Amino acid sequence: MSEISKKIDEIINMELKALMKAKGFKKKARNFYKALDGGVFLLVNVQGSMYNDNQDARYTVNLGVFFPEIYEMVGFGNVDTVPSIPDCSISKRIGHLKPEKTDFWWQLTPSSNLQQLATDVSASVERYGLPWLQENSSISEASAELKGQNPFTAAATAVIEGNRAEAADIINRIISKGSAAKSRAISWGKKYKLLEA
């Protein structure tokens, strides 16, 4: 493990780890997860940039909510016991929840104040991340977020909500565009009886 990776882990362990534990989350590497009823998971992930080096590094926080019903309908492959951010039905970078509403990465250099960075990350997760996760912890609450994801997630949400006409409309739009997803849309639409046989 590089020195910079150790520093990022140190930042996580200074304050964020205790905050997440107090909120009922468990830790696995740089991921925090909380299992809710019905197989729903709330996730918080600290992601380092792939371009990090020991002189200049960046990291951000990803948030996600995993709904097993949505994953079963639109996911690929099998999910581990604990899902990861790519498995999530909805996900958001913390910067898009902060007032700036843009992608945000903390910067870490040899002269950085680790305690200050740790406090800022923890405060950002508590102020912006945890409320977003709470507000989107059920499919009904997360409906708008889910419908803002990819079209298959939007269609699956509509099916689960009982709005089959909306789901059929989404699938028919994919098919009419003739995109690379057309064949998947046709088989998906037939599977969920949204298309004429």
C-alpha cells in the first residue's frame, strides 16, 4: 500500500469511521454499509483517484442505495453478500449534494492537515450524504431519483409502482431510437409483458 493510500485510510479512520458506526453502518475496506429491511442497503464509499501519487492525491465520497427488486429486474450478474456502489439502483457523488452542486474531490498533499481533511469529510457526509440516503431509503421515496437513472431502472421503477403504461412508454422509446439497447429493450419489455406479443 502506498504512503498516500495509508494517509487516506488514516483520514477515514479519524472521524468518518466513528460517525458511520454511530449511525449503524459497518465498515468493509473503504466502504460503509447499512442493511435495511427487505434486502435494501445504504452505502457510503471513499474513492481515491486513479491518478494519485505520493505528492498529490484526491479522493471523493460516493453514496448509493441498493434495492434488490430493481437489481433483479435490471442488474447484471450476481451481487456479493454486500453490494458495492456499481450495484446500486441509485448513486450520487457527494459534491452534487453540496451547495456547489458539482463533482468535488478533496486534495491531499504532503503538507495537508489530515485532521482538517478528516473533519471536513465527516461533516460533509453527515450534513449532505446521510440525509440523502435517508430520503431515498425506499423505492417510493426514491422514485424521482430512480427515474433519473438509466431507462431500464426508470421502467423497472414504474413497473414496481404499478404504472405499466409509463414503463411501456419508456421501453418503446428505447426501441424506437434503434440504439444498442434495442434488443435488450425488446426482450425486457416482453419479459415484463409491456409489449404486444
